[in-house]
Amino acid sequence: VKHGVSVIALRNAGHLGRIGDWPTMAAKAGLMSIHFVNTSGAGILVAPFGGINRRLSANPVAAGVPVEGGSPIVMDMSCCTIAEGKLRVAFNKGVTVPEGCIIDSTGKPTTDPKVFYGDPPGAILSVAGHKGYALGVITEMLAGSLTGGGASTPAKKDRLANGMLSIYLDPNRFAEHDVFAGDVQEFVRWVKSSEKVTPEGQILMPGEIEEQTKARRLRDGIELDANTWQSLVDVARSLSVPVDSV
Ligand SMILES: NC(=O)c1ccc[n+]([C@@H]2O[C@H](COP(=O)([O-])OP(=O)(O)OC[C@H]3O[C@@H](n4cnc5c(N)ncnc54)[C@H](O)[C@@H]3O)[C@@H](O)[C@H]2O)c1
């Protein structure tokens, strides 16, 4: 990064999947970064604070920090209480979702993912009430309006397109390398030195839980519910891919 900072505006991308991959790659290259994402058309899912209809997209915000001698800190969270993918998995499994995540088409709280996919549909709530809503609105502006991809609008409902604004920062241009690296390490130690809620509990930095899950899944494989597996089999068959190879 020649100038110590780089800003990239991406519009009309396909589904970008896990936004946390970008800050992880950047942190491994020694850079801090923050990424704001919207879905300008087909991904409108979230009710505005005080409203009941879907108006915003899930609006993931992800950021990463390199940690010398350790795994990077990676925050990767949507501004809504539950990712739509997790609602789909719960719907496929026929199980309920946690309370406080979704509302039905009349604005009543529900834990039934069927209601979310009903006609008329339900909506997802923002995280932390008005605060998550405010962050979602700003994310729509940065990832949608600013990039030229557009904020969430029903006019583009037939196409799922992600917009992303990424800001990369070279920490070495702001502080001496050792000062920055030492401060990050000290902060991680300080945070983790807190007493735990339960003796067997753990205090994790953002990104650690995903690392643990990745290690477990690389070792044990990925659990899939029957409906999700069947969908994969159906797609494979439709493309003449032998199911044994899926
Ligand atoms: N491309 C898109 O349009 C789109 C839209 C929505 C979500 N997504 C992706 O979906 C994924 C899921 O998003 P989500 O909002 O459900 O995230 P999440 O709730 O699973 O995690 C949010 C953050 O909390 C941290 N965290 C979780 N448990 C923790 C613990 N016990 N201690 C400390 N930190 C903890 C995680 O490391 C993560 O940084 C993300 O990868 C996101 O990028 C993509």
C-alpha cells in the first residue's frame, strides 16, 4: 500500500459470501481493514427500527487487525440479529430460531422461520435495536449509494448483487511497527485477563470462534441436515455430476 491507505469501492458483484475472508487475508499481509457490504436488490430482509416491512439488507461489516505471533482479530458480523442463511438452515431442519430475531408480517415477534418465508413475509430485526439499525443505514450508504451499486431498493429485486466499500490501512504508516504490534498484543492480554462468567468458560477475541470451528470441521467434516444434502444432490443430478463425487 503505497500511501498507507487504500479505498476500494465494488459494485454489482455476485454474492460475496463470507466477508471475513478479506480482513483475514489483509491482516495476514500486515494490514488493518474494514469492509461494509449491502445487497442492493434481492437481499432485502431487515425491518427498519420502528417499522415492520423489509427495507434493508443484512449489511455485514467486517474488520481485521494483524496480531504479531498470533491469529488476526477478525470481526465479521451482519447488522441484523440472524443471517438469512441461518434462517434457511433452521427452516430446512424444521427447528425454531432464537427469540428476538424475526417478526411476522404484522410485526409480532416469532421464532418460526416458516413465518419469515411466508406470504406476506416476515422480517429480520437489527442487532441492538436502534444502534444496529443506524449502523445498517450507514452501511447501505457506504456500500450502496457511495459505490454506485445503489442502496437496497425493490427496483432491483430480481438480482442479488453485493456492493462493498473496503478501506485498507497500513499500521506502519501511523505508528512505529513495534509500538502498534505491542499495543495490540497488550490489549489482547488485558481483555483476556478478565474474570470469566463461569470457570470453564472462555474469553475469545472476534474471529477465534470461527478458527476453532474451522479446525474442528477440517478434522471431523461438516455436518449437513438432510434437506440441505438433498438440495446439493438435486443440483448435482441436474448438472449430471455423479452424486458420489459431491
Ligand atoms: N455477502 C453477504 O451479503 C452477507 C450477508 C450477511 C452475512 N454474511 C456473512 O454471514 C456470516 C455470518 O454473519 P453473522 O452476523 O451471523 O455473524 P456471527 O454472529 O456468527 O459472528 C459475529 C462476530 O462475533 C464474533 N463472535 C461470535 N461468538 C463470539 C464469542 N463467543 N466471543 C467473541 N466473539 C464472538 C465472531 O468472531 C464474529 O466476528 C458472516 O461471515 C458474514 O460476512 C454475508
